[in-house]
Amino acid sequence: MEVCPKEIFQDSAVIGSGGFRLKQVVSPEKCTGCGLCELCCPGAISLDCLPDEVFATILAGRESRRTQSQSRGGWKEVKSLLQPGRYFMTGNDAIVEAALAAGCRFFSGYPITPANEILEGMARRLKEVDGKFIQAEDEIASIFMVLGASWAGLKALTATAGPGFALMQEGLSLADMAEVPCVVINVQRAGPSTGQATRPAAMDMREARYGSHGGVERIVLYPESVQEVLDLTIEAFNLAERFRTPVILLSDGYLSHLSEKVELSEHIRVYDRIYVPGKPAFGPTPDFSTPSMPRFGDGENVGVTGSTHDRFGKRATADPSVQESLVFHLDRKILEHREELTDCEELFLEDAETAVVAFGTVGRSAKWAVKEARRLGEPVGLLRPRIVYPFPSRRVRELAGAVRKFVVPEMNQGQMFHVDSEKVSREVVSLPQPNGQIIDPR
């Protein structure tokens, strides 16, 4: 227990099942019950080497922390860190300012084009608000640091691009299973592999939803303008905290460096995760709601694991009923709010015979093309989901009853075309462009 400030422990001669020396207590009279040993190694107090007086002291410390903890979380209004008004900034700069406004106080990342300005901005700005910044050794370390910071009670963020996002998939799967709120920015570039590091693309849209093993539901957002980057970054943190889940915000090499005017409000509505002392920290919950989330130090006896577990985090890997109910909970806590998570811009759909479905940056070109088609008398409309997943299936099916055809332009090989075609019986035309260029609306 190198973390013990009183040097109560030292290595014993006994080798445990994991191949490490067990600790023995050499100075029990020094124990103050701070609980650091339990926080860093939850199984420590169950070791046979602990005498009764130390065991009792640590338990008393835990109970004291638990009884002093108070319920917290929910909606609140906070003042913007910047003066309200108009600003001229890039997409990457907007992510930095929005994250801080939403309450982000931890960032870990590894430099990668075209997300570097997010790392640079967070490194500069976090120290101004008493936050923590770590440049990790790679993207694998980055995502796991984010998960640890989140369990410590901080709103946490990382940012990367396609190759780094691929490395984060195992960590994202752990975030799904352990219900860890966090936000991951993927500034997409043309791939696969290194691809065109400086060129924009939307080639990670399927990966954002289906990249991790286990296949549970994800919340994925994709803005089209710098103003939406600002707004949806705040929304990403709110959704992560509300549903205790990793939320993916997609950007791309064009949007990240695009400079536009944005409006900053004086006050911002943000959500903090719910904590109720004594409540189970994991699902399933009776109404598929989000369970209470303590932070390290609250005195709750909670295990955090990527293995199948019960409502208190205790591993139950051999129980099929626990596995089934847990996986359904991870899906249903999001899907039960599918309609609330439908956020689309609609244009000229009232009498449209052809509906263009576009995502992210492509929405800018699609909007220009639809307006030009209308000027020429063509009955064309636009549906642009800001929240890509959960996919707005009901709205697309409603449109299928009114339009004759869907057109799906994309900066990839047609990844979302398949999602659209699976939902409707109408003709769906794919317009793929995976060449690292913005789609020309003409």
C-alpha cells in the first residue's frame, strides 16, 4: 500500500494468487481510517493480514464518508466562462470553450491531426479553471485516464481522429459496461489507416456506433457548423451525465478548422450526474432510468469492473440472468428515450417528393442543393439529424409514407445509406464520395 500516508503496510513473505507479495500491517496504531488503502485497492480490508482494530477503523472511516455524503446532481444553470456575445472561432476552439462551459475539468489525449488544436486549447485553458490536463503516451491510455477521472467525479473529455479512435474502442466498451459518463471527440479524416491525415471525411460513422464489442446502444452527435459544434459539445456532456454513458461527438477535418461567428449566451444549462447515498450504482433499474453514481471517496462499497456484475458492481460472470438483464438495461436506458433523442433539422419536407438525408458537414452542401432545386421548381426537402444515433427511425418511416425517394450524400462509401435503406421500403439513392473532398452541391 504505497499510497498509505502513515506507512502502516509493508511487503510480507506471502505470495498471493496473482504473483504479488501480500501486504502486512506493521504499525496499526498509526491508522487514522482515511480509507486511501480501500479506495486504491477495494479488496484490501478483506486481507487476512489486517488486525481487527485496523479493519474496524477503516470501516468506521468509510461509514463516516458515506453518512456525510449528500444527494447531488440534476439540471442547473451556470454562467458562461466567456463574456456573452459574438465570437469568431474555429470548430476545434468551439469544442474547447463549450467543454469548459459544460463543466469539463479533465482532459487526456495524444496529439493527432486534425484534432491537435483541441489538445492545445485544453492544455492552455484547463489550468485557468483548476482543471487537469494530461498528454498521454497513446490513445489507449487517454481513454482509460478519462474513465478514471470520471469515477473520481470529474467531467472528462478526450479528442482524437480515426486511427486513435480505433485504439480507444476497448476503453469505450468498458465505459459502456461500467456506465461511465465521458465525451469522446472524433475529428474524422479520410482513411483507412493513416489515409489522408489532413483531408476531411465522414468515414467513422459506423465505427462510432458499432466499433466496440458487445453492441450496446451509443449516443452519437454530428454538427454542421461551428455554432452547432459549440451547442452540441455542451449537449454531449449533458447526455453523457444524464445517461451515464460515453457520448461520441463527430467532427471532421473541414469543420474543425472552419472559422465562423458564434453566439455565446450569458448562462448555460448543464446537467450533473445523479448521486443518492446508499442507492445501487448500476443497473438494471425498475424503470430503465439511470442509476445513482457515487465518486471515489463517497464511502460507498462499489466495485467497478468490465465483467458482468450485479447492481453493486459485484462480479457475476456465471449468472445468465444477470448478464441478460444488464445488457438490456444498457440498451433500454437509452432506447426508452429515443424520441427525446431525436434532433433533426427539417427543410421543405411538407410537400417534398424527394428527401435528402444528410449528416454533419455534408448537410451544408445538401442544404444549398435543396434550396437551389426548390428555386428550379423541384419538390425536394432535407432531413438532417444532429443526433445520428439513436437513428431517427420513426421520422424516416413517417417520411417514407409521403416521399417517393430518399437521397443520401456522404463523405464515405455509403455508410449511412445502409441504415436508411434498412428502415424504409422506398427507393434510397446513395451518393458516396470517399475522396477527402467536401461534396460540391452543384
